[in-house]
Amino acid sequence: MAKNLTDSAIDRQNILNNPFAVAEIQKSIGLKGIEFKGRKVLLKEQVAVFFEVTLRTIENYLASNENELHRNGYEVLRGKSLKEFKLAISEQDVPETDFGNILKTPQLGILDFRAFLNLAMLITESERARLLRQAILDIVIDTINSRTGGGTKYINQQDEDFVVSYFREENYRKQFTDALRDCVDMGNFKYPMYTDKIYVSIFKENAREYRKILQLHENDKVRDTFYSEILDLIASYECGFADLLQQEYLQKGRQLVSSEVDILFRQFEIQAHWKPLIEKARMKMASRDLAFRDALHEQLKEYVTPLQAEEFERFIGAQSAELNKRIEEAKDVMKRLKERE
């Protein structure tokens, strides 16, 4: 999906919150800065020179995007901090043409590398900014792919919680299908039909629609691509609705027809306790799939938020692990889960 970084605050923030991509971009650009309090920073004048625009242009962007840029490393120095910065400049080999006469200024705006990238993703008047945006997108894609073995279809399996959630859900899936088999008077179509009802209730898409958005192949299993939080919520639905079917079956003393099951499911899914769990699941799926898989769930657009740095660490950082390794480590856990059947 083509991204227009100048228009999308969420896409910009996802890049800036990805420490692995930012490090690779910084290495690629090789931009020199002023050492200040353990980081490299740039003056507005230096940024204007780099992007080949006027200082007024930079100041206009800083003013019109103040909150976003402050959040990402733009800072206005005053008082003691300004004195310390002036001292740092005097101790470094910084050409005076880069900063002009700042000795008398009462305040000074500086940008760290994230704020510099933030500006690059906002400025429309600069050809250099446009070229940098293209490079940023390429580096972000390459960084994620290199850390997931070349693709993001199964990036959900990089999460250390995936294995336990996957096998736990398998147990509740069997409980659910057994309840459909014993309590519902329908043919085999009931299994995919009521599975789709659960999917639509949780993330507003049936299996076919979900496959299309993630561009899954015929042999790809939908559940192999779900995040652990989605698997946990599906398991809760399956467990709870299976129990409800069995209760209704025993009460009526006969199998239920489809219209009765539909009414029962509607009563089940509108229970108030599901609301915060569903909202959290929708946010996780929509936000992660946009950031990692470049997949937009149109039905969940309102739930998309930028990922925090912790999410990138969880799925592509040192905390993530190969699936085979986690399966090996989780053998005892899976054995206990299987014994509960």
C-alpha cells in the first residue's frame, strides 16, 4: 500500500517509533550534528541548508506542527540549557556559518535526528526531502523484512506469547466444534459459519475478507497469522459460546436450529464485558498490521494508532525469537494444555 508520509501522522509516527529503522536511516544518511547531552542535534539553520529551503520555511513547519515535532525531539533551549549548548558549540568544530550569531539570542530551537526525520516527512517544498522520504520507506521495509526472515506474513509468531496462545486456543476450538456438532441441527456448514460470526464480532471481517487483506495463499491458515491477543479473545468466545450452547441444548432437550443459535449468539456477543476486550483487540490488529504488514483493515481504520517502541522491540527486537525455538521451549506448557482435553 502506497504511503504518503506528508499526509499521514500515524505512518510518520510508526517510523519514528521504530528504533531499529531510525538507526539504519541515521547510518545511511551519515548526517553530522552537534554533540549535546549524549545526542547529536541540529540547528534550524543547518536543517534549512540540508533541505535547500529558507529558514522561514523551516520555522513555518515548526510552528504549524509544533506538538508533533516537540514529541519527536524538537526542543527550544532557554536559560541554563541554552548556556550549556552555547558552551558545547564553542568546544566543537562547528562552522559559524552553520549557526550565525547565537551568542545574544534568548532562546534557540534544536532538533535531534528523530525531529529531523519528522521534518523530512512533512516538507513538501524540498526535492531532497522527497528523496529522503523514499529512502526512509525503503529502509523501514528492509529493516522489518531482515528481522523477520524476509516477510511479515507470520510476524505475529515472533511474539513470545504466540505459542502458548496458539495451543490454548486449539483446545477451546475443539470444545467449540464439539458443541456445534452435538447441539446444533445443521450440516458441516455450521463450523465455518459460526467461526465467521466470531471473527466478524471481534474484528468486523470474515475469514475470506481477512485473507484478501493479508493476501494469504490458499494453503495459508488464517489462525497462524493472528496475534496472541486475538487468539486469546477468540478462545474466550469459543469457550463461552460452547458452554452456552450446551446449556441451551440441555434445557430444551433437543438440538437447536440455526435461527435459535443466531439469537443466542447475538445475546452472547453484546454482553458488556466484551467491549473493552474487543476494542483492545481491534486496536492491536489494525495498528500492527498497518505498521508491520502494510495492510489496512478498512473496517478498523478508526482503531489505528501509532505503535510504541516497545511493540517494535516485541516483534522485531531482541525479545522476538524463532518459532521453532519457542516451540521447543514451550513443550512442557503445551503438554499440560493437551492433557486438559
